[in-house]
Amino acid sequence: LTVPIAGYSVKLMQGSFYQHRGTRLHYAVDMLAPRNTPVLAVESGTIGRLFNSNAGGLTIYQKSPDGKFVYYYAHLERYADNLHDGDPVARNQVIGYVGTSGNAPPNTPHLHFAISKIDGTSVFRGTPIDPFEVYNNELTAR
Ligand SMILES: [Zn+2]
């Protein structure tokens, strides 16, 4: 997988997953970056849906080519132009821009990025996986 923000250090992803936020666990990594930094598709696949939620703000659910994983990108400032549900995307394609939509602090633009392994109960929700572990394992396997 490509890191969704160009040049972002995998080490910085460590420890964000499972961090408590109030009463909830946080099954994602928060990647700090300046507002409007491009957000890249971490692999090829399809846009599952573009969704505006109270918590996540402008979000993207991207499916892996085999449909076994969903990549979730939240708090976007905006989507890439002409991005639609069902569109195919290529690895490294710009799909949106870092922002503070939803419940992100207005002075802390960041990408909330999550990976789910789809287990059949829902097309978009499955078992959350720690992105740090995924990237770190890929690095050490090289
Ligand atoms: Zn987050």
C-alpha cells in the first residue's frame, strides 16, 4: 500500500490506533498535514461511496480490487474534482484534500485513515486493522 499522504513517515502512525477518544476506541490513524494536502489512494480499487457524516465530515470509502478491504479517509476539505461513487481509482491517484470537516478540531487539519477487513456482514464495515502494522510489516518484509 502507498501511504495516503506523500512523504508521511510510517513511524508517525504508531500508537494512534486503539487510542481512547472519550468513551470510544479509535480504530484509525490520524495523520497531521497542512490543509489541502493531497490525499492519495493507497492502492487501486473503486470508490465505494462518498459520504458526508457528522463525525467524519467529507469521507471516502474505497474498496480494494478483491473487495476484501475497505480504506476509509475522513475529515477531507474537499473531494478531488469529478470523483463519484463507483469510480475506479489508481494507486497514488489524488482522491481528496486534507481538511477539518466533521468533528476534527478546526485548527488541526488531519487525515483520519482506517483499514477494515470485510467479513461479510456489511459492504463497508468489517474488522478494523491497524494501518501502522500493515505498513510496518510491508517495510520489514522488503
Ligand atoms: Zn481520527
